Amino acid sequence: MMKWTRVPVSAVLQQQLTQGEERSSEWEKPTEGCNVIGGGGAVFLKCVRSAVVVIIGPVSLEVKGHTTGKMPQFEKTTVHMRDPERVEQIICGLIKGGASKLQIITDFDMTLSKFAVNGKRCPTCHNIIDDCKLVTEECRQKLLQLKNKYYPIEIDPHLTMEEKYPFMVEWYFKSHALLVEQRLEKDKLPEVVRESEAALREGFELFFDRLHQHNVPVFIFSAGLGDVLEEILRQAGVYHPNVKVVSNFMDFDDNGVLKGFKGELIHVYNKHDGALRSTEYFKQLKENCNIILLGDSLGDLSMADGVASVETILKIGFLNDKVEERLEKYLESYDIVLVKDETLEVPNAILQKIL
């Protein structure tokens, strides 16, 4: 008979699990909370409250009629967690709540979209316009100069978000003013996106389609260009009715020529303000009190600030650049940090258990 041993999470982290006493009826008996069980070198998380097992390891098993699949995604070298026990407890809460309590709040650029392919940087929504044929070479060089000046500030681990804030405002206003000068035409945007090297992370179809199938609200909160973002989703076939986009949207005149930008500026480090302006949206989702938040910046952590009642929240951060300098801060802020991972494998694995 297969043997099992009940161990604390700390022991899981500190030593390889060994086979122990025979599995007892206590393992079958629902109790409060989550337990970590070890067997044959694998690690399992059992959410006994809902008789479901989440597996972080190479084995699957059946408990009370619920068969679980493998979760090898957590074994990837790209996955980092400061507190695995806390992550396991959060996942338990998300599973217990199911689809009816879940909502997704996510950034777009370098979170849902790829950071790089084969070492080559992928474009953000702004980059797609900056590099397109509708922009003059002179304008393109000015936009590049702005990026070279302000991007290092954006990712500087030695500056606080408050210190970065005015530089981000300066960057966005200057770049948007340059784009307005180009008199971009609205009806050219689909072609611009089609000809770009925009790329969504591997597994994006499964991510969006599963959430749509279960009617889980998806709130995309982006400091990019909303018109470009929506066109990327549209061309990828994943702009489903359950998706809402809040971003910087272009304002076109009656002839379809860019004349400015609508509403308040959204940049990387003022998403808290934007989240509070989205409270009406979140009020409509008051039953969706369980959140999976996805971001690639410390500024993205405030995207859920407009949610009045949060029961459970899992924060997943993509760390794409300056890894060594920034990993510690990301581990302090995000529950799961995915380092140079160009896929949505981990979020998809978690969603599979919840939905």
C-alpha cells in the first residue's frame, strides 16, 4: 500500500519528503484549513474544505471522487515564491469560491503580451505606433530618445514609485504630444497592428476562452494605448464580452484624425487613482470578491484598490527585466513571481483548478 506522511510546509521546503506512516482515514475526513501532504517525493496541497486536492508535484490522485491533474508548472525554474504556504492557502480559497466569486484584474503590456521572443524585445502598445509607417522618421527618433531617457527611470530599483511618478507623467505627455502632431488616422490602426510584431503570451487563447466560458469578468488596466490594445485582442480573437479595458484612448476628430487623448492620463505608477475611478465597475461585481491580479510592475499592485470587498487575492508578477536587482522587491510584493517566463502556464494551471 502507498504510504503517506503529514508534514508542515517548512519541512517540505527544507528536506526531501520520505514515505511515512500509512494513509489514515483522517486524510479522508474534512477538517478546517489546508494541509500539505508529502509522498514519494511529491508535494500536495489538499483543500479539505471543498474535498479538492491541488497538486504541486508529479503525481495525481483521487480524493472523495475528485480526480486532480498534475501541476508541473510550479516546478519550473521560472517560478519563485517567498511564502509557498501562503500561496497554497490563497489557492485553496480561490478553489472554494469557484467561478461565481472570481474576477481577473490584469495589466496588458509585458503581462498579457510577451516581453521578448528569442532575445528580441516585443513592442508595447506605444511601441507599435512609435515604430509604424504612419510616423515620420524624425518623430520616431524623438520618441526613441524619450524611451531611452525615461525607461531606465521606470525600472530603477533604487527609486521609489513616488520619485518616478513625475518622470512618467513627463514621458507620457511628451510622447502623446508627438503622436498628435503626426495626425494619425483611426482607420489605419488595424493595419498597423496587423503589420506589427505584437505577441501575446503562450496560452493566451486558453486563458481568455476559459474565462469567457465561465463568465469570469476580466478587467484589463493598461498604461498603454487602449485603441491598439483592443485591436490586438480583436485580431487575436479573444476580445470577449466579459473583457473590459481601461487605458489611454485616442480622441479622433470627425475626419478620424488624432487630435488628443480622452480622460485622465494612466501611467505605470498612478493606477491607484485609476482604480478608484473604476469603483462603479467594481460595485457591479460585488459578489466577485476573489481576485487573481496579474502585473509586471510594482505599480500594478494597486490595480485592485477600487474593489470594495476583497475576500481572497492572488498576486502574480512577471519579472521581465533587471531580474537580479528587482527580484527581492517583487518577492516582497507578489505572491508568485514568474521570471523571464513568456507563457501563461501558471495562471492557466491555477484557473484549471478553480474552474
